Amino acid sequence: MDQIADGRFAVRPSAFATGVSESQRLRLATLTRLRWLSVAGQTAACVFVAWGLWWPYPVAFCLALIALSIVLNIGLDLAIPKSRRLSASAAAAVLSFDILQPSLLLFLTGGLHNPFAAFLVVPVIIASATQPPLTTVALGTLAVVSVTILTFWHLPLPWPDGTLLVLPPPYVGGLWFAIMTVLVFSAIYIYRVAAEGRALADALAATELVLQREQHLNALDGLAAAAAHELGSPLATISLVAKEMGRTVPADDPQREDVDLLIQQTERCRDILGRLSSLSSSSEEHMARLPFLALIEEVVAPHRDFGILVDVEVETGRGAEPVVGRNAGVLYGLGNLVENAVDFATNRVVVRVGWSDKELHVTVNDDGPGFSQDALARVGDPYMTYRRQERNGGGGLGLGLFIAKTLLERSGGHFSCANQDGPQTGATVAVSWPVGALAAPQPSLATL
């Protein structure tokens, strides 16, 4: 996750990276626990067939292969801490063993005729959910080769009374095709689901960072105002003493210049503290309340000097203007919508504001190219390009629009996007809140 120069946050979607991030790496303990389950299942199946059903097969060799898995598990537990997260190459090596060891067991027990052959797809599914695409492809290829070999070369399937079970070749071919289909489909499906999950998690993390940044800035304003208030009293004392010194020190005294400088600097400090005191402070409740139109103007003002006309149109006749709270998430979310509209507009952006006894609503319209039709159904997904072309030739709105949508919906708002109807072109983004969702906290008696 990177923080770029203008203070915005960019998240690289790890799902599409060539490597594997620390958070995606498999823990060794996870793989060893899964292998212990596999060992238990393999042992139970071998014991039941050999001494429960008394069907003939090379049970000693099968138990030796199972013992090999046990030795590997114990060796990994002793050599590597269980909390260690494996690199892509290490995970590929461990999962390769989990394909080869069952393949050898299947070779001894009927090959593809054995119904447990379907378990060869499990390591590939694990890789598709956690590993880079190249690792998944390599493991998938190994599984395909193993299944293909087992189709033609294997020992007979254990069967009672020495009977040799031979399945028809078309049926065996169907089994091979079914396993290949399940392997490919499940790997692609799990990879896509895991990739979208990681992208969503990264984007939500970026949203939290943006919200924390906005809240931190508000907190800094409050801290500055509090510091100015606390420093006011000692500064007033210093100023009073300096002025008294100015009255007692004659004009021709060598110290007169220093006294005058002290008086000037105390006045300068007073001006600085006065400006700090005027900053908005979240610790002062009366500064956390403002009219709805004032909030909209605070959102729009930073985007008026970029060569695009930004107009605010107010729907009248809907009752008294509501007073809302200065919500950092709402300010950032609406600001992002206006900024995107300015980026893609040709000449003009219109922000329409209105309210009624049931809801407050804001609509941002631009005269740019609008959204592509296939993107409207996926508006708000991170890492998508929604617009056809930005004025400055830049990319789409994926993460920014996702963050804005998330923050605005978290504040209780309803978010929707569309393209304008009729001869007008451009996108329209509407946000509405039920009355009370943005209600400002009432000032306490201490602030009145």
C-alpha cells in the first residue's frame, strides 16, 4: 500500500502480482495440519481395505508412502517454526509432494479406477487460493500429468476373491475428462474468488486509511485550537510585562531596541495564536455543526480553479435548511465525487442539492463521456476503469470511487450512478440520506 505525493492512497492489487505478499503466504502449520488429516484418511482406508475387507493389494508399500508423509511432517515441524509463512517456491515444493505422494498410492491401488483419484485436485485448489498464477499453473500441470499417467499405468484395483475389475476405456476416459474439468474449473473459480477477496480487503484497508487521515487532520485542527487557547494566558502576561518595560526604559537607553523587538514579537505571537484559534476543532461542539449548503461549499471550493465551471444549484421550497455534522467520511466521499467529475468534464460540473422532510440528497453531474454501459452494473468495485477517457489522459476511477461509495454508505447514505438521459452527455452520481443520518450533535450547555 503506497501513499503518493498528494496524500491519496493507492493499493496495488496483490491478486494480480507475480509474487506473493506476506499476508497471502501460507503458514507451514496450515499445510502440516492438512497433511495430518490426509495421513489419517489414507491410513484408515488402507487398514479397512486390507484387514476389514481382506482385499489383496501391496499394503506394505502403501503404508511406507504414508509413513513418508509422517516423516516429512515431523521434519518440517522440527526444522521450521509453525508460524513461518512459506515463500511461493517453498509452498510449491510442499504442495508438489501432496500431489506426488497420493499419485504413488493411487498407482498401487488401481490408478484412475480408484474413486479417491479425485483428491489430486485438492493441492491445486489450495494453490489457486493462495499462490501466484505461475505456481498454480505449474502445480496444475503436475496434477494433469499424474492423472494422465495413472490412466494408462497402474496396478489392479483391489477387489475380493482375486477378481480383476477392468472398466471400459470410454468410461475411464470420461473419468479422466471429469477430473480435468473439475481441476481447471475449480482452480479458475477459486483463483477469481480469492483475487476479488484480496482486492476488496486491500481497498477496504485503503478506505480505513483515508478516513483515519481525514479524522487525524480534524484532530490536528482541534489540537492547534486548544494549544492556542492554553498559550493565550502566558502570552498575555509576557505582552503586559514587555509594555511595562517599554514605559520605563528611556528612548536613548541601549536596551530600548531590545524592548521594542520584544513587544513586536509578542504581538506577532498573538496574531499567530489568533489564526490557530480560528481553525475548526472537533473538540469544540459548536464548530462541528454547519448548514448543509456550507458543507457542500466546503466540498466544492477546492475544485473551482481547474478550468472547469463548477455550479451549485439548490432546490428551493423544501423547508428550512438542515444543520448537519462535519463528518470526515462525508467530506472526503463527496469531495472525491466532485473531483472525479471535474477530471472527466468537458466544460461544466453541476452539483444539485436539495432536502425534504424525509431525506437530503446531492447529485453530481458532468458533461464528460460518462460511464461505459458494461461498467454501470459494477460501479463501486475496486480496481475497475469506469470512464472512457479522462481529460488529462489518466486512468479510471476504480479505487477512488470505491472509497467514496464505502464512506458515504457508511454514513447512512444511498449511492447510485448513471449516465444522463436525452441529448445531454456525461455521468450523474446521486447520494441521498434519510433525515437524521447526518444530524449534527446538539451543543451541550457548557458551550452555550
